[in-house]
Amino acid sequence: MEAKPIVKTKILRIFFLLVIIICTSCRENNPIETTLKNEVFIKSDKEHSEAYFLIATANISKSIIAKSQIAQQESSESKIWQISK
């Protein structure tokens, strides 16, 4: 009779651990957004606004370049694969 509650508690513990792991892994953290939430820019401070804009533009450009390089690599690999057949 005591074996059932022990097994039940172990199953519940495993279930709750899985729920916690899944919830934390699904949460997406963007370091730029988290720093911006903690940092307040003064509207009159034009240099901070320009610096943020340039950094954001550079990060977007960097991600676009990386994605285009990956796409170019995949297309060249597929062409090589088709030629080798």
C-alpha cells in the first residue's frame, strides 16, 4: 500500500520538473531588449539615441548578412550535390 504513494510522488516530481524545464526553455531572452528595459535614455540626450540607433542597425545588418551567407552556402552545397549525382 505504501508503494503507490511513493511512485505517485515520484511521477508528480518528474512531471513538475519537466513543466519547469519546458517553461524556462521556451522563454526567449534578447539581451538588447533586457538592457533597454533596465536602461532609461533621456530624450534630450541626442548622442545616446543616435548610439542606440547605430547599434541596433548594425545588429540587424549583421543578422541579415549571416542569414544570407547561410542561404548562399546551402544553395552552393545543393548545387554540388546535384552535380555529383
